[in-house]
Amino acid sequence: MRWILPLVRPGMVQSLRFRLTVSYLVFFGILLVGVGVAFRGILQAILNNQVSALLEEEWGATKGYLSIEKKKPIWKYDDQDLEEKAIVEKLRQIYILADSNGNVMEVSDGYEAVGVERAAEIRQVMAANKPVTAIRRSPDGVPYMIRQGVLLDDNSKFYLAIGRPLAENERVLDQFTRNYLALLPVLLILTVLGGWYLARRALRPVTESAEATGRISGANLSYRLPLRGSGDELDKLVGTINSMLDRLEYSFTQTRQFSTDVSHELRTPLTVIRGQLEVGLMTARTPEQYREAIVNALQDVERLSHTVRALLNLSLAESGQLVLQKADLDFGALAREMAEQFQIAAEAEGMALEVSVTPGCLVSADRVQLERLMTNLLANALKFTPSGGRVTVRVRRDGAAAELTVSDTGRGIPPEHQPHIFNRFYRVPSGEADPERGLGLGLSFVNWIVKAHGGEIDVTSAPGQGASFRVRLPLAAPEPAQEAPENLVAVE
Ligand code: ADP
């Protein structure tokens, strides 16, 4: 065993390859031993059957040559026929004849060497009147097959048994066992080698994937594990790891972008505020000039705290710390109220802001969050629509949902960007310097608010043809199917 130790490397015993090989070895070891035992059994049965058939023939022949006259056995054969004489002598080598009481009438030396049966056993065979073939060992351990039976002659029944040594069979079986046992270690070594090789082949993709995965770091997250195209479990695993890397890379990029954006977003106003205050300090002479410098700085501080608040709100919401204060409220009335707040800004930009709502669309919702939702959608609609455009706000009932649509006639969102605009920090690149550039947090917060209210949101848009955001929230108490109230004619 000691020669094996240098072959065992640290960690090898825990390796899957080692354990697979050991499993092969145990499995094939048991299988080979089982097959050997089964083959030996079959071989023994075949050999014994041959001897048994031979004994049967010899028993018949003995009956032919033997006749009993006046209780005496007489062997009838041609003394001059040497061949016949030899046959009879062979038949008489292991032979016994007894009367019905079990008294031995004639027994050969060969039979005595096997052991003469007791009278009781002889009587039992005669009573059963059926031929019996059994294997018996002589006192010195040699196996014999004995054929016992009843012989009818001289108007009486006699007991006749003949036998044959099974030593040759035993020798063949021993030979088989020895050869097989000599072959077994060779087969087992081949199993180990084959198992070791097969396990390496089977596990190579795993090893390669593990090595490749080990090389992935924050700096080269774009690396993907190669697929072998076999479509097996390992390929599926590689596919899963790759899609996990996609997600990781995406959120890594987002986080990196976020840090850049946040620091940029915070640094610019901070630099501006600092500049304003420094200029004020150096150039202001009158209280009015100081006042103006402070008011300007305050406005920028206000913008800054707005950004910080947005970030804080989103991280509170996404970490599940923002608890909704739900109450039944009229979605349409709220939309009208919010639109009114944007009316002046819209007019200032030369834009038309139209509202059309179905009254009575009750939703169970957090008013502050719904106001935030509409503010974001309306602010975006105004921001991305040039003057002269139109923004439409609509609330209506649709089945068991209240549906809000905020549509504009602005620059629209290219299709390839639409699936991403609800992600954090995602902004559609406009290609030009944009002073009103947001953080890309508004829609992700809107998305969170909609989901937190059990609703859904989608967007339809074509570049240059405006965008239409549709929010569906479950109605607080869906009314039984009836015609919409706006279609009813009021009766005084
Ligand atoms: P931001 O603070 O940048 O507006 P949002 O999350 O609100 O962030 O929006 C993400 C991006 O989706 C915006 O940068 C803009 O490119 C695009 N977007 C949102 N609303 C509209 C709209 N009504 N029309 C055109 N593009 C829009």
C-alpha cells in the first residue's frame, strides 16, 4: 500500500474524479465477483449434469448385466469379449447391492471407500421406490455422485447403487476459480484506469469552467464561459453561469455608473454653490447683493437635496423600508389635481395639457406615492416634449382596473431602449448635452410604486412621435358590470 501514497496528491481524495473512480471500482468489483460466482455455479451445474446423465446410463447398463438368482448376484457378460469385460469391471468399481431389508449382498471396495449406507437408509430408498442421485463425500474428502434405485429381479426388490468420483469436476472448478482470481486484479486495475480516464473526460468541462470562472473578476466581468454545444447538463450549467454573469455585469455597470452619476450629480451643484458663495463674499457690497448670492445658493441647495431625497426614497423603497399608507381614493380626481399643478408650467412652455377622467375610479393606494408617480410621469412628459406639443392625462375604468394614461407628442423612446427605461439609472442617450439630464431614477421609482400597489405599467412609443405611459391599478371595489356613468343621461 505504501507505494500508492506518493500517488495521492493533497485534495485528491475529496475530488469528484477520485470519488467517481472509487465508485466505478466498487461497482465493477462487486459485478465481477458476482459474475465469477455465477459462472462457477453454472459450470458446476453443467459438469454435474453430465456426470448425472452418465450415471443414469451406467445404472441402466448395470441392470442389463446383473441378474439375481436365488438371492445371489450374477454378472452376465461374454468373458471372451475383452471390451465387454472391461465395461462390466468399470461398472462394478463403485457399486453396492442389498436386499429389501438393507442387508448388503455385494459391495465393491470403491463403494466401501465412499462409505456404505446404513440399512435404514436403504429401506427408505426402497420404500420411496424412486431413483435418488446425490453427492456424497468419502471420509478422506473426495466427492462422489451416487445413483441409488430399486432393481426388480428374481421376483423381489433389491437395492442397487452405483457411483462416480467428482474429483475431475472439482479440479476443473478449482482451475476456473484460480484463473478467474488471477484475472480479477487485472480487470480491477483496468477498471481503475478506465474510470480515472472517463471521469477526467466527463469532468473536464467542469474543471475548465471552474478555472475560467476563477479568472473572472470585477475587471473582466464581460468574459463568458464557452458553451460546448452538447446541450447536456453541463452546458445548461454553463448557460446559467453565463446568464448570472450577464446580470452581475449589468448590475456592476449600473452601480459603477451610479457612483459616477451620483458623484457628478452632487459635485456639480456643490461646486456651483461654492462658487456663488465665494463670488458673493468677494464682490457683494450691499445687503441686497449678499441676499441675492444667498438666494441663488439656496436654490441650488434645494435642487441638491431633491436629488439626495430621490436617492434615499428609492433605496428605502427597494430595501422594503417604505411602508404604504393605503386608503381608498379617487384616482381620476387625483390625476386632475396633479395635472392642474403642472398647468402653469405647461402653458409657460407653450404646451397644451389636457385631462379627461372618468369619475369614481376608486383605488386603495398611498396618496403620497401616487402623487409622486404622477409627478414623475407628467414631469417627464413636459421635459421630453418641445413647446407647441400636447400632453394628455386620461383615467378610465377598464374591467377590474383603473387605467391612467399619460401621453405626449415629444421625442419618444426608441424601441431598443423601452425595455430598460424602468431600470435604475437608465437614461436614453439624447446625443446632445442636456442641462435637464436627470438621474434616471424617476421611472424606476414609478415602477416600484405601481408594483407595490399590485398594478402594472407599460409604455408605447415611437421615436419622434411621443410616448404613452399606461398604469393599471386594481379598483378598490370593482362595481358590478354596468354601463360607465359618463354614458348615462342625467335625469333631473
Ligand atoms: P430621468 O430622471 O432621466 O427623467 P426617468 O427614470 O424618469 O429618468 O426616465 C428614464 C429615461 O426614459 C429618461 O432619461 C428619458 O430618456 C426616457 N423617458 C422617460 N419619459 C419619457 C418621455 N415621456 N418621452 C421620452 N423619453 C422619456
